[in-house]
Amino acid sequence: MSFSEFDLIEKFFSGHANRDDVVLGIGDDAAVLNVPAGQQLVVTMDTLIEGVHFPAETSAEDIGYKSLAVSLSDLAAMGAEPAWATLSLAIPAYDKTWLKDFSHGFLTLAQKYNVALVGGDTVRGPLSITVQLHGFVPAHKVLRRDRACNNDLIYVTGTLGDAGLALAGLQNNLNLEPMALKRLRKRLDSPTPRVEAGLALRGLASACIDISDGLLSDLAHITNKSSVGAEIMLQHLPLSTDTEQYIAQSNDWNMVLSSGDDYELCFTVSADNKTRVESLLTASGCTCIGKITLQAGIRCLYSDGSLYESDKTGFDHFAV
Amino acid sequence: MSFSEFDLIEKFFSGHANRDDVVLGIGDDAAVLNVPAGQQLVVTMDTLIEGVHFPAETSAEDIGYKSLAVSLSDLAAMGAEPAWATLSLAIPAYDKTWLKDFSHGFLTLAQKYNVALVGGDTVRGPLSITVQLHGFVPAHKVLRRDRACNNDLIYVTGTLGDAGLALAGLQNNLNLEPMALKRLRKRLDSPTPRVEAGLALRGLASACIDISDGLLSDLAHITNKSSVGAEIMLQHLPLSTDTEQYIAQSNDWNMVLSSGDDYELCFTVSADNKTRVESLLTASGCTCIGKITLQAGIRCLYSDGSLYESDKTGFDHFAV
């Protein structure tokens, strides 16, 4: 019995492209797609590598889910509506169960956001997953990093630090209670991409980014590109009960400020738009954590106004 | 001294997006692009892995070149005009010389075809390169695999088998004269994507594919999708002098019929379009190698009409 790569791709991944803007999906040299009139195309590409972007013991289903979720999170940060994905999958060997579970995780999330898988590549190699995701945004409605203004309010969706805490627990750098680890691990392995929040923020947020490398590191992209600074109020950072407990015991705010994999949105809003934004983002939740300043740099303050000194600025694959 | 992945990407790859349809290139969560009115978007994704898609001793410049060339070849097979690329690069460690050479190979070819690099990802991992390439084709002008008709003539561009012969020489399966190996290796390491030929074939070819896995394997995609068969005349297969010599000595037609990495186009044309196609494809050259038949399957014939029996059908990453 012989499985060619073509059989393999078709077996696990075809038959899910059900959008009428797909002229030609999987099965030719390239996909052919119709971008709606008046919309700009938004494209993002992410690669996930075992041991770097997910722990080796992550389930195939969670890997499939997460490999699409991180790209959905990028499109959310642009205010874009997801449409089409391509997937390049390098796997060490043909493993039917793994592929079935991986494709289930990937395609279930794809279906939720009406994303058609339109092409890709399958090769033999060390486990590595690259997803390119395409979406649309009406011309001039895209959310960028470089438009934050002095006195804009800084918001984040959801809660921060849970994924970092889970990773520390898995790596045995921390002793976590099993139930807490289980809850936190869900946030690490299957983050919720804030697609609806991103769409709601079109025309309302002055700048937006998704938090993949840690709040400070990603907010710094906004402040640097916008030539401004920021003040963050530690007591306003939104925390899950588990992370709140950890902070109460350790005062290790770096876990919240600088650990990666949150996949929440961080965005800035003028005071005029405060009420409207808070009423629109009820599903994901959103919390005002500080404000944009003219003074450059990012300062993190305790409730008494004293400065928290952080020596880390976020996850960096090539820091030496 | 610390190089972050952001520095790294910007250092080697930014500043080359000079197309006015790029609204936002490298440096945000995603790129924002304008697809011209009346054009369909064509997207292809390919992953190259060391030891699978290129020998370990391949130069960084050739790897950079080839990783874009294979995607350009896919777009050529669709009759699409290349526009934007994204690049995901997994590298084991930060190596300035390697990155400089890789980006030089990639960007030189990109510039030749006016391709803007608009985004991507850089991660630490075993060497692996994924390129997604976007192009345009006017609505309904795309070249597909599934429209070949009985009696259509089958053509290929360039010459076949050179890359396969080079690989066999490098792997010491064959003893090649050093100068011959050098010539053949150029075909393996820096194939010429047939972009101009693909554009010229719009509205003329009934079906088209690029030969990445070997002529028989790729032509079989055309015949299967079009529900037809094919007859190939061995004496008409276009060969370089080096490959011609090898065949004269070995009669090993499998090297020409089934080895991968040619990156020539294989296409079908009705007899009515024969003269026009031959006059248009002078740069790449094109050779009629056989014809489409109603009878299913692909038959390869010697000049006396006797059948060549091939036991291979092309390169397959997951054949077991």
C-alpha cells in the first residue's frame, strides 16, 4: 500500500473549501481566488516549530488548532475578516492518527471562522507547520501599529499571563496545582483568536497589535512605530484567578508583562471612543490598562505610583 | 550584542517592496495589498527542506534563489503574473553570512520579476524555507490542469532530466565528468522559472503544469484531471548534450521521464494553436513531445513504435 503526498493532502484536508470566492482550491499548481471589490487583501504567515512554539507533548489536535489560531490572531489585530488559508506541513513520517487529529483541530477552527483551506504543501522533515492566512478589510479601515496618539487609552482583551504560567508549570520551573495547570494549559494550547473584537474595532482603535511575544514587547511596537510612550497600571492588568494567586505570592509581574502566547489584542482608543469600545467588546472583555504618553518608553506603575522595574521585554527567538 | 528576530528580518529583507499595490509591507501583524480590478488572485505555497529539496552542500545563495524559483514556477504554470511573496525561514542559528547570501539569492530573483517581499516569519529550528507567492490572472484566463482534450499536442519548455542527473552525480550514484556535473548542477540549484512562457500561454494552452516531480508524474495530473491519456515519443524529448550522452550510454529514460526538479512547463495545445505557441515561446524553447489520447494512461514509445516500460512515476515524499 502506498500513500503519496497527494493522497495524503486530499485524504485529510480537502472538501472543506465551501466559499464561493474560491475559483480553484486544492489540486492545481496554485489556488485561484476572488477578492471582493472595495476590499484590501490582508495576509499573514506564521511558522510553528515543536519545542519552540508548543511543548513536545502537545496533542496533534491542539497543534492543528493553534497553528491556525495564531494567524487568526494576526488578522484580528488588523481588523480583517478571515477568508482563505494555506498550510505547509512538514512531518517526520506518515502517521494517520496524528494527521487525522491535526486536521480535525485545524479544520474545526477554520469552519468556525468560515476559512477555506485552498492549498499548501506536505513534505517529510522535522515537525514544522506554516500557515498563511488571507483576509479582507475595506480600504482605509485597516488597524495599524503606527497611529497611537498622546493620551489615547490602552486596552487589552481577555486576561494576560496565563499561557506563560502554564509553560513555566510544564517546564517544572513552577509548582502548579494540577487543576490550575489544566485550566492554564487550555489557554496555552488553544488560545481564542479575538477576530470579532478586531472587526468591532475598525474605525475605533487608533492602533492595534496582538500579544504573541508579551505585552511589553508588543506594546513597544505600537509606541515605537507611533513615536510615543506608554504608562501601564499594574493593578489594572486583567488576570485570571490562577494568575492573580501566582502574582500575590510572587510579585513576579514579568510573567504577565513579558511572557508570550497570550494572543489577546492590545489596542489604543481616544477618550471619545471609550464608551463605544467598552460596549462593543463584551464577548472577549476589554480592560483599560493605561494610557499613551508623549514621553518615550513604557513605564509600569504600582497603585502608589512607584515604578516597577522590569528587566525583560518579551520573548525573542534570537536573543543571545 | 543582541539580535532580535525583528532586527534580523529588517536587516536582510526589508526595503525591497517597491510596488505601489503594497499598502503595508513588512513590519505590522500582516501585509495589506491591493488586487487590481478584474484580476483574480493566484496563490501558491512551497516548503523546501535541506536534504529533501536541496542537497546539504547547496550554497545559501542558491537556496534563496531556488526557494522563490519553485513558487514562480507554480505561478507560471497558472499563467499568472507574480506580485508579492511572504517568506517563513526556520534557521538553526543566527548566521550573518548565510542570511546575507540567502537574501541576496532570494531578492535578486524577486527583483527580476518585480516581486515585493511583504511579510513572513523567522524562527529558530531545523533549516526549512516556506515561500508563499501571490500573483494575478485576468478572470477566466487561468491555466488549469483539467482542460486537456483528445488530440491536443503535448509540449514541454527547456530540457528535461538535467537536475535529476546532477542529483545522481552528487549522490555518487553516477560518475559524471566534473565539467558536466557543474553544468547540470546549475540546472538543479538555480532552475529558470518559465514565467514569460506561462504568461504567453494564457488563452492558448488547454492545460498546463510545472514539472517538479518528474514528467510522467506531473503529466499524469493533467491526464487524470482531464480524463484523458497521453502518448509520449521518447526521441522527441528535449535533452541537453550532457543528458543526451547519458541516455546514449545507459538507455535510462527514467532519468528524463521521472526525476524531479526540472521546473519546466508541460502543457497541451490544440493543433490550431501550434504555430502561434511555437512562435511565442522562443526564449524558453518549447518542444512537442507527444499528444493527448482518449485511451487512459501514459504510453512512452520508441521511434519504432515499441513501448518503453517505466516502473517509476516520479518523486514522492511519502511513498512507502
